[in-house]
Amino acid sequence: MISVCIPDCEQFFFLALQEYVDHSSNIFKIYVLGERLFYAVKKSIPNVNVLTKSSERNELGPLLFDR
């Protein structure tokens, strides 16, 4: 958890950052209830290369972060 304060603002905002991993636009959610296992495949955002091409076509730049 990271706390951020915007200049000239007296409030703190808390952010949760998570590394993005390409996953072919699908997310797998797995649930365990007692002895039973359930899973669901859900649609998600596209891989980075698709997002980058889309932003270039719309003359927008991606947000890039250094590690």
C-alpha cells in the first residue's frame, strides 16, 4: 500500500499497485469451498501489445513505469 499526497492538497490517497502480467484477455478465478473446487474464466483487458497499438492509433501514449 502506498500513500500519496498531491501538492497543495492536505489529503492523502492510498493506492494499491499490482504488476501487470499478459494473460490473453482471460482471467481465471478459482474458489474453494470445503472439499469442492470451482473455477470461472472471465474476460479481462487485452495484452500490453494490443493496448500499445490501440494507443498509438489514437495518438495516445501508454503509462510506462521503471522498475
